[in-house]
Amino acid sequence: MPGLKGTPGLAGLKVALVYPPYGAVRNEPGIKTVKENYGIFPSLSLLYVAGILEAAGCEVLFLDAHAQDLSLEQTVERLRQFGPTYVGYTLTTYLFFQSMDWIKAIRKEVDVPVIVGGVHLSIYPRETLGYPEIDFAVTGEAERALPDLLAALVGGKDLSQVRGVAFKREDGGVVVTPTAKDVDVDEAPFPARHLLDNSIYYSFISQYRNFTCFITSRGCPYKCIFCEQGSKPFRARSPKNVVDELEICVKEQGIRELDFFDSSFTIRKQRVIDICEEINRRKLDIVWAARTRVDCITDDVLKAMRRAGCNRIYYGIESGNREILQTLKKSTSLEMYREVVSLTRANDINTFGYFMVGNPYENEATIRQTIRLALELDLDYAQFSKVTPMPATEMYTLLLKETGRDFWREHIEAGTDEDIPRPLCDMTDAEIQRWTRLAYLRFYYRPRYIARALRRMKSREELGRSIQTAWQMLVTRPGDDAGMEVLA
């Protein structure tokens, strides 16, 4: 693939990648207590970038300031010792200003050009390059664009001929070049996990170290209005390519547990079965979890997944109200939720349900329906998130039509940090926050659930994390707890 292995002029070029620390912020889906205790995950996007850079011949320093608990001073010192020619970051829209605080502070101390990437740059490249601390951006997939950008910079060539990047002209204007062609996902370099200490990562319900996250496909054929993945074509890696990477994880990085982060892992059922059979054929001793939809699951897929080490499936359930599910474009039913969750449990796989509070046409009655469904399904775990209209989603388009304002664009351009409203929903943010917390309390503080959870835990560390999260949830300012009685 052009722009990947041994890119001319890049041998020995020093590039540092920095993943700044992050915490709870305004306009994010999670509530603070859950966010702070959800786990520590490696930045898979930056690990892919590191793999791309190494394949192109660069020398790479990867600093995960969040997971390594590095201070700004420690991060700057390590950068100075490395002496990079460029420093790279990944940006997400709702964490933009947390990341920018670190980018600005580091740029004052290590004054080398900054390159940024991530989905955010495909939406707001001009607004982001308006910040003087940022010099260049990759606006799509990095496999071709990033090596080509670096080669053009090193060779003093015209950047406007590089596809999939953004840069500043001498007059301060921003140039965004045409999108780079999609890559063959089987040819993309694997994430450079060898640059990290994989023992420092975990999810709040993981049981083994070393732990990592993993992705086997890009895009999604479904059109849920709250997710940007549906706007991208679905491209799946071959089973051999997937298991080749898994084998490196197990045999070279000591990975014992991982989470597949595909938006829907089981879209192509035979591919999943083939992956599972190959895991077994190579005798890879690994425990894993995956995310998917209930309408992409069958009994034979569940059996194959369980034999290959799957111990948990995350299902996007979202709401207990049929009309809201239709509005969200979830092509499923409450009956299917019940059937598939039961089938999953029958195959000895734990179930985790994702739910949202603050959907279009949401009210207290529909939230009660959602909580009742979560209790009825008797899931092993549940996550209740506040709806946040993210850019590049149909839900955000609804908000643009309803208000006439591009809140996220204003947020980036002007540095504003106001609450972003939810389309077609009259509930206040305080009401949604209260009901989201009540949903957690009602789900996790059932005596039957607590007893089952204690039996399920396999490590002292997992128990400690659960106790800490539970205590913080209880001592958080309760506010108005009206409504608990109707959920009993």
C-alpha cells in the first residue's frame, strides 16, 4: 500500500504521540461517578497511528499521560529527552478543551509542529486549525495520509497534493484537501501495543491482566440516529488477519483479556464463527467481550463465541419504549431483546445492556419503561447514558433543524462551554441527570443483584473497584429522589 512501509525520507524521523489525561466534562454521555470508575483503556486510534509511523520507518515515542498518571512536567521532560520533530494527538469533540489545555501547555515547552487526527477532524478541520498551537491535521484514515503528509513536509513538497489532510497557508487560511481513499483494512499495520505497558489497562469488569481493546471492522451498515458510524461504509477484516493480531497480543504482549470495540461485532455471522474457530485452532487462551445488536445474533454464533473465550456481550438496547426505538431507527423489538438476552445467558455468556436517557420524545413515563425493561431482562450489567447529540449524527441534524444553531461548531470556534440541548426532548439536563442516577441505583442496588454479583467476581481488584463505585454513587448528592417508589 502506498504511504505505508518504508516511506522514503522518513527513516529515523522522530514522532511523539501524546494521550492527555481526561475526566468528566460538560456535554458527555456518562455521569461523573461512572466515568471516573469505568476503567482505563489504551487509545486504540493512537496505537494504530504508532503502527503506521513505525511501518513507515519513523521512531515513535508513545506517552499515555492518563494511564501512566504523568504530570505535565513529567510529560514535557520525556518529550525533551526524546527530541521529536513532530508531536501528534487524537482529538474528540466533547473532550476538545481538555486536550487543548495540554496541547497548549506542551507547545510552550516543546515548540515543534503539532499534528492532530481523529473523527473530530473530519467534521471541524478549519475550526480546529484556527488554534495557533495546531499546525496540521489528518482528516480521515491515517494509513495513507499521515506518511504522505510527513514525506511532503520532510521533502518540502506541496501539501495541497496530499489527500486527506488540512494545513495552514502563509496568510493564515486553512486548506482541506480531498479525502484520502479508503484503505484495505487487511493491509493496515497492527496497533503498536509493544510501546505500552499493557498491564496498566483494565475495564471496571475485566478480570485479568494484561488487558487491551481491539477492533476487527470499520463503519456500520445500520443507521441509528445517535451514532456516526452508520455514515461510514462497513469494512471487515478477514478472520486470518484478526487472529494474526490476536496471536501477537497473546504471545508477545501477554494479553489475557480484551474487549472488541467494533460497533457491531457480529454483523457477518459466518466471519465471526470463522474467527472463533481460528482462535481455537491456534489454542489462544484469551477471555474477551464484544459489542453487537440483538438482531445480529443467533444460537450458533453464541456457541462459537463461547467456545472461543467470549464471556460477555454488550447489547445496544437504548430504550424500553417502542416508539422511541422506532425514532432511533433501531430495527428491533422488545420481544427480541428478551429472546436474545435469554439465549445469551443460556450459552453461559454475561449480558451488558446499553440504555439512553433523554431520547427524542422522552419523558418520565418512558424512562420508567426503560428501567423496568433493564430489570426485567435481569442483565448482568447495565449502563445508562445521558443522550448527547454528537456531530455527524442524524440526531445532531435534528438539533440543527430545531434550533438553527451548530452548537459544537460554536463550542470549538469561540471556546464556549454551554449545555447542548437534546432534540425533540423537553426534559431539562438536571432532570435527565437525576433519572440517569436513579436508573443506576435501582438496577445495581437490588439485594438479589448484589448477591449474584459477589458470586461472579473472580478477583480482589474487581471487588474493590465495584465497592468504590457503589460507595461514590451512594454518597453523591442525591438531589430529588422522587420517582424511586414507582420503580419498585
